[in-house]
Amino acid sequence: MKNVAIIQSNYIPWKGYFDIINDVDVFILDDNVQYNKHNWRNRNKIKTPNGLHWLTVPVGGNSHKLICDVEIKDRFWAKKHWKQIKQNYSKAHYFKTFESFFEYVYLEKEWNNLSALNHFLIKTIAKEFLGITTEFEDSRKYHVTGANLDSLMDLLEQADADLYVSGPSAQSYIDEQRFIDCGIELVYKDYSGYPEYPQRFPPFEHQVSILDLLFNCGPDAPYYIWGWRE
């Protein structure tokens, strides 16, 4: 039984994103699709004493490109993000555990491509910090035809998927009969029931970047993503 998920890359995603990664055998990052503004591809939220704050990677002028082709042209965004992250999380219990890695990401490495940044962060956080053993693939290794649901089904068939884990929002456009016809089981991810964890700056908020959980809970982070179900 081969479980597969296919999702566009997001910038420092929330815990639910990593929950899906942990659910499957193969996680396909699909950035070979149209980039849309005002989504999670280039931004996410962190907690601050004054409420939620957006961290946005500047990608102006890329609205008609594929996600994988979106360029980062501002040279100063990374220092700004690190300053804001450090300002709001430096006193979190496990901040020091991850500080050197994120200093490398934001202060030492130079990023010119949004997908490259997102893929590096997602894979490193999943493997190194959360202990996820899922195999990562890039949709560009496949030769997919069609668009929308047609391309999704083509990609799943080429990946030899037996089961597809989808985000719940996809219910609005997915034709479940297509999965029945292809012999692929369809499962919608349930994000409900996540337990609260020791989070700074109440009230508690689930919809924040994975950074919040890592800095506050460190090695216990996997429990608050999927471990609690066991």
C-alpha cells in the first residue's frame, strides 16, 4: 500500500502540513503550477506580544509564473525575518536548540528562488527536527499532462499511488468517482483535535508557522502534531 500526498510548497508551514507529510510514504512537492498571490507559498504567521504577525517573502512581479519559477529579488528580507523571529522567540524554551540552523538559513545562505527556499526548510524541518521518514519527490521529475484534476490523477498514477491523502479544502473540486475509477483510495485529512501546547503570548493560536511549535516544545513537537492520536 503506497500512500501519497501532493501539495505545493509553503513558507515555514503550519503543523498540519507536516502532519500530512508524516501520514504518507511519498510526499510530492508540486510547484510546477501557477503561483497565486495572498496564499501560503511565500508567507506565514508567528506569535508576538501584539498578536499574529505575517512574515512575507517579497516576490513582487511574479504573479504570472509557475511557483517553481518565482524569484526572490529583495536582498534584505531574510535579515528582517530573522530579526522578527529572534525578537519574538529568543526567550522560548527551545530557541537555542534551533538558532544556529535558522541563522544559516537567514543570514548565511542567499535565496533567489522561492521553491528552493521552501523545499529546503520543509525537508530539513521534517527530517532533522521532527524525525519524519517520508520520501520527498519533486513533481517536475514526472511528465504530467493535462491541468487541474487531470494532472493530479496523472501524477498519482505515475507515482503508483494506492491511497491519496488530500487537504480538506479540495473537496470543493475533487471528483471522487475519478479515484474510484482509477482504483486509488481517497482520504481527506482531518485537522481537528490538535492539543494546545505551551505557547507564548496568549490566547492560544493553532494557525501559526511550525517555528512556533519547534521553539516552544523542541523534541516534544511531534507529539503535538500526530503523537497525541496514539
